[in-house]
Amino acid sequence: MKTIIVTGGAGYIGSHTIIELIENTNYRIVSIDNFSNSYESTLDRIEEITGVRIHNYNIDLCDKEAINNVFEIEKNVIGIIHFAAFKSVPESVDNPYKYFHNNFESLLNILEVSLANQVNHFIFSSSCSVYGNINKLPVNEDTTLNKAESPYAYTKQVGEEILKTYTNKFSNLNVVALRYFNPVGAHSSGLNGELPLNKPTSLVPVITQTAIGINKQMAVFGADYATRDGSCIRDYIHVTDIALAHIKALEYSISKKNTCNYAVINLGSGKGVSVFEAITAFENATGEKLKFVVHPKREGDVEAIFSDTTKSEKELNWKATKTIEEMMLSAWKWEQNLKK
């Protein structure tokens, strides 16, 4: 059976993608995750949902020899979906070295070993943060990349350049870089969702942890942006929609539908939602009332960004399907399950 390796398979998007790969493809799925920002119990949750126990290699991707050892065992790998990376914007501002070391070295290592083993299909987890602050919205894949607003965003910009350079050198390598906007929500069962080891900085888990009583109140960073209500605007997509896009990207590469061996595709809904609108959507969907306080703007945050969806619809035959209220309701179901 042909195998797909998912790096960061116990992470938020990685675990949801594994679930959808199990349920929608015939590939054998293998995870690589050292649980530096995830829980081993996520593998139990995947099994509970799918009935399949995923084999995970608990290694650090910064250890190239350890990756080589994985490929000595796994002989039928045809594709890599590379999620594994540190991803907190505030943490990257505080500790850029940690992000540069991990995100660059892990990418270079998995890429080199993949090429050495003739694994030619590589799906890269990128981010809309590569665009920086944009004056014209929505953004499309041809939008000029501005200065990165955080070290995290810079690692994604450079990661894309690394992959582009490699595809120029190795014509047999096929890369699809997926620029996510803001994945949120949880599996429809409520059995799997976002669960970072450290205190979350992403909006939706902050909202749900406040509603459940973990936080007394939540912080809204900035209410004086040049937006319709003064708060940051983001493009939110349900994590299951994002997961399904990875299957589409894999099929796109393997079936050679791509016209060149390096493709960049935005994954967004095409709609911008402000922080205050997200709070209202949560309250309307759940009936819960949130307490929040406005703080000054946070370093590294982009004012407003949302995606043009033309290319994802045309090239991948993919579009986001779930509403912001559905995203919030699924995230709340997951938060309630965590409390049990």
C-alpha cells in the first residue's frame, strides 16, 4: 500500500488532515511528531473517530539521521504533507532564534531526505502571514509579498523560497504550497480540536476558554485599526475544510494536474471577519456571553487580510463550505468535551 507521511500529525491541522485522509483515501498514513506542541493522546482521538491506529515516529525533524531511519523502514512513501513547525506569532517575536532554527532546519531535512528517497510529492503548510500588511483586498496568489510582520511569517516566506529553488533544480519534485488563512473549529464529533500545549494565542481557543471559565476575560488586541469596527479582520476557515484541501492538493500533484512543479494556492473563504464580529458569532451560535477587554495593538499582527478564492476553486476544485457560526459551534463542542 502506498504511504503518505504527515509531519506534525498530532497537531491541530495535521490530526484533522489524517482523519480525512483515512476516511477519504486508500493510502496508508504515517505520522511524524515529537509532541513539542501537541499531545500523544491526539493519536487516541484519531483512532476513536476513524477506528484506525496511526503509527507515529516520535522524532525531531531537526535530526536528519532520525528522518533517514524512518525512510529505511517506510519503503512505499509517495508523498509528504509537511505541517511540523512552530507557529505562534507572539512567541516568534519573543524568541526568533527558536523559530528560525526549527522551521528552516526541519524543512530542509525532510526535503533532502524525501528527494534522496524519490518522494516527489510535497505539500507545504504555508500561511497568509507571508503577505504582510496589504493595501488591496482580497489578496490573490500574485499579490506582492510585503515585509513579514513576525519571525514566524518570515519563516514561511523563506520556506516557500527554499521550495521554489528546489523545484527549479529538481524537475521531478512537485510542490504545492498552501497559504492558509485562519483555520478554526473542530471535528464534527467534538472529539478532536485545537489543543496547544502552551496558553493559546489564536482567537477561537481564547474565546472558548473564556466561555468555559478558564479565563476570566479575553483580550482584544487593538480597537483602533482602520477597519469597519476598529478590530483586526481575518479570513476564517473550518479546519475540516482545510484538511480536505490537502487531499485535493495531493491528488492535484499525484495526478499531474499542475501545469508547473511549484504551485502556490490560497486557502480562504473569501470573507473577512473582524474580532468583534467573531465574538458576536460565537455568542449567537452558543448562547454564551463573553467578557472581553480591549488592549493596545499586538506586535506582529496584520491589520486586515482575506483571500481571493479563484485559484483554489479552479485548480483544486475546493472551496470553504462552513459558516463562521458553524466553526464557533464546533469549537465550543470540543471545549465542552475537554471539560468532561
